[in-house]
Amino acid sequence: MNTADEHDRVAEPVPVGKLTGPVMCEVAKTSAEQVGACIRPLAVRRIDRETGATTVVPIPCGATRASVCGPCADRARRLRLWQAREGWHLDEEPETPTQEPTVRQRALLGQRADLEHDHAAALEAGEMTRVLEVEAAIDDTDALLRAEGVRGSSSTSRDEQAKPRRRTRSTRRRQDVPDLPRLPVRATTTGRVFEAPNGKTYRPSTFVTLTLPSYGPVRADGAPRDPECYDYRRAARDALHLGELFDRFVQNLRRAVGWNVQYFAAVEPQRRGAPHLHAAIRGTIPRKLIRQVVAATYHQVWWPNHDQPLHTEDRPPVWDETHDPACYVDPDTGTPLRSWESALDELDDPDAAPAHVIEFGTQVDIQGVISGSDKSDKALRYLTKYLTKSIGESAEPDTPAAAAHMDRLVEALRWEPCSESCPNWLLHGITPDNPKPGMVPGQCRAKAHKRENLGYGGRRCLVSRKWSGKTLTQHRSERRVHVLKVLGAVGATAEHGTDDGDLDRYDWQLIGPRDRDQPDRLQLLLRSIAQRRRWREQYDQAKTDVNSATHDQGEAAWPRITGIRSS
């Protein structure tokens, strides 16, 4: 080979687009977000039982966080917005109809009754082998009843024996909190009606914001002015038990007003990292009474005292298999730790004190809202504004001092017990409830300890049972029916939208990552984009046709055809 020719040969220029052009996957994700398609769709295999044909269909992942999938999270937020709007200003009691039991449900219940009779007879006769056989049949029948949609549970004698002893605490109110009026709670859930001089009636509702108390002075960025004086332990414990405090507030409020108050609440963080609640409450309540209930509401945590740990993270208790039964023991003396039940027995003493008492702060915002006003729509959008973000993402620090404050709060949460079965109890010389080997203090996997939740491990949206008379799944189905009705008004049909009668025709199977027919992820994403664009074009055209038809007839706009507004 001529080396001179190699040195003289001029390298071909590389096209600029190959170096600086966008990546296909990123372009596809951006396009999916623009049209509202899921950016990480799941592949589902649809099998036609009549023809045997198999079709791979992309379905949304259903994520509720924008960091995972923005379009799916936005759809979930709009669904929550719809749920909040539907129940806030109701003027009639919501109905929750109970379905009549089917023939199969009645037959299974009769079989369950016969098994219960056989179980009692076998126990009386002392036939333990027969008892075990009947109990296994009872478990199978209960599983079939749950699969058929029967709610509730039935307990046997073995269940009663397995239940822990119920502990009762004194219901006497603390002497350091004000008393509350107590009225019999009526079954009604709608608020009071006001009549204006012109005869027009109003049924206003309430928007309330509840905050936790101060743990020390903070600056505008949420960082404490003096980190050494900031009570991080109390802040962590208050965040862990906020859900119980809100439940107590609702109970006190219902007893104070005398009717079954309904609410839609969302938990959000403040700049300092402490969670607070925004609640849409149906009906109007005097501001003075709400503030009185807030000041008198508290929740006592009846756990063993855990202010000072007995062990260090370097030498925590260890699991010892030589004991019968196996348990956690002191690393130095080998003495078994106190069990959870024995630790609770110490709280039965009349002079015992709760481990923690949580109360609301003095900052309470109360607003009256009238149905159909701009203020009502603004409040609902503010209520669901941050649902696409986690609590930690919503409280992202802006300054180094605020970031250091968040680090200290997360570190305090790391070592606080979050539940009865939290491994952090080991540091306090107490065996957690339902212990198992491998429990390490400071490494609890509960969501309350994660930075993204900042101590609050409950549901982000708190909705009362009689808010709208429908579950979230029913609201989702309602919106789907609305779309199908609009399409059906112009003779169009949605792709993959089958009637209930077609459910028996198809089998749906989720395609796993190890399946041989797993489609290419990019191709699946492109199909999801095309599918979403077709649906949107078809729906927009149907709206235009229906709106034109109703305009020619002098009727209401197209959303009123189905009685459901579009959002």
C-alpha cells in the first residue's frame, strides 16, 4: 500500500446533521408531549377469540408524576380537577346506589354459609384435620367472593384469635385545648341555602387552607434563620402524622356544625418543607367556628417514647436465630429486645403520656366561594395545580441555605419511626411489629422516608366518601362515555373503543420485556403518537359538526348534549 497516497488523501467531510441533529427518540418524545400521547406506552396484546387475530395495541402508562410521563400526569390531574368540580357545589344529596347481588354471588354466599356451619361442627367435634380442610375451603370461597365484587369480609374463630388485643385510650379531652360545641350529626351533606332580597338563592361553599405550627423563624427562601434552634424532630413527626390530624379535624368539624361535611383536599409543601392542606368543603361554615375547630383539634400518637435512642447506627441490634423464637437482641449483652406488644403495655398506665401530640398552626385561610364564579374555577385549579409533582419536587430549594435545610429535614426523617413495623424502633430497644431478619435502622423503605415525600406517606388527594357519589374510576368512565357520545352524534367511532358487549370477544395480555414479540420501543411510541393524533382530529371534527348542527337548530352548545362539560 502506498503510504504517500494515504497522507495525500483528503478525508470526506462528515455531514453536520449527523453530529448536531436531534436524536429520533427525543424528537418522538417531544412530539408525544405536544399531542398529549404517553411517552412510555405499554404494549398490550389484543386477541380476537372469534378470528384468532392478534394485534399489539399501545396503552398509556397511567403515571401521575410529570417527571415520569408528562401527558399521563396531566390527564390524571384533569381527572382530579373534574372530580373536585363535580362534588363541590352540589345542591342535591349524592346517591351511591348499591348493585343487586347476582345469582353467582348469592350461590357463593350460600356455599360460604354452609362452610361456616361445617367449621363450627368440626370444632365442636374436635376434628382438627377436618377444621383445617374447611378453613382452606373458606379462604378459597372468600377469594371468589372478592373476585365477584362483594365488599366486606367475614371472620372465623381463627381470625378472632389472630387479632391483637384492642387497646382503648381515654377519650377525655386535654385540659390545654378549648372545648368544642357538639351537635348530633345529620345525614345531609349539602350546605345552607341563602335567599337574596330579589328572591335569588345561593348555596356558597368554602375553601380552607390549614398549616402546621412554626418550628423556628425562617427566611423568605424557607431556610431557618438559626438552624440550631429549628425543631427538626417535631417537624418530621408532624409531617409523618398529618393524615391522622386532618381526620380528627373533619370529625370535630362535623360534630360542631351538625351535618356530614364533605371535602376534597390536596396536600402541598410550603417553602420550609412542611406540608399543608388545601380543602374544598361543600357548604358554608362560619369562619369563627372553623378557627375554633382548628384551635381545638389535636392528635395524640400513642407509641412508646422514642426521644433518646438506646443504640447507635454503628452497633444496632442484631437478629439471633438461636433464640426460640428468633428475635432481635442487644449486640453487647445478647438480651432480647422488648416486643412491640410489651412496649405498648406500658402505655396502659393511667399516668402514661403519648409519644407525640400534633396540632395545626395559627395560620388558617378561609374563603367563601359561590358556584359558577371565576373564584370557584380559580380555587379548583389552584387545588390541583401541583398534583403532577411530588411534594419534594414542589418544594425544590432555590438557595444553598434552603438546600442545606432540606438535607437536615430529610436526615431527621430518616431516623424517625414511621409506623409500628419501622426498623428504626430497633435503635430504641424495641422490636418492631411483625419483625423479620434483615431490618436495618435508617433504611426503612416506606415512602414517608423518601426525599420526594418529605415525611408525608399518605394519599396526595383526600376525598370524602360522599363527595360526588362516584369513584375516580366512575368519573373516568363518565368522561369516556362523553367522548363516545360526541363521536356517535356524527356517526363516528373511536378506534379500539368497544362496547361492553365486546368485552367477551377479546383477551388482553400485557407484553412483558422478555416476550419474543415485544415491539420496538420507538415504533411503539410512534404508533401511540399517530393514534393520539387521529383521535384528537376525529374528536375535534365531531365537536365542530355537532356545534354547527345545534347552532342551526338554535339549541345549546355541544357539551350540553351529554350533560358533561369538556376540560
